[in-house]
Amino acid sequence: MKSARGLFLMVTLLGLFASGCATAVPVGSLYTDISTPQLIGDGDANYSKVGQATSNSYFALIAVGDSSIETAAKNGGITKIKFVDYKANNILGIIGTYTTYVYGD
């Protein structure tokens, strides 16, 4: 019984630490706080509106919310997207917040 628990714990910890390497953006195993640009649209830096959409994760097991570009544009009343930014904040995989910002007109 002890060896089964030890194996489970080892696999779980390995999975948590390795999951930081399996993403398109840099993610730390212990703490992440990043902002990355995502060039979508025409890249024109002149815009009149900003929309945002957020999703959250809990214990690296549950994720809720809609942080899609479409939702962020809708929330900002944007019909012509100029560019998009993405922000991620995650602490130990326990709680994470992921926000997409859409800029446009």
C-alpha cells in the first residue's frame, strides 16, 4: 500500500512539474505571471476600444470561464480587431487566472 501511494505521489508531482513545458507560452512550475502579445488582426496600434475575457483554473484540475478572443471582442464592443494580448497568472497550479485583451474599433 505504501509503494502505491508513493508511486501515485511521484507521478502526480512529475505531471505538475512537466506540465509547464507542454504549453505554447512560458509557464513556470511554481509561479507564472506573464503577458504575451498575440498579433492577430491588422496590427494597427491605433484603437478606440479594449475588451477582455477571463478564465480561471483551480488545483490544475478544474478550469472555468471563457477567455476566447471572440468573447473579449464582444465584451468590448469590438468588430474590427487590431491586436490581442494575453496575460497568465498561476501559483503552484492551485489557482490560475488567464485573461485575453482585444484592442480594436
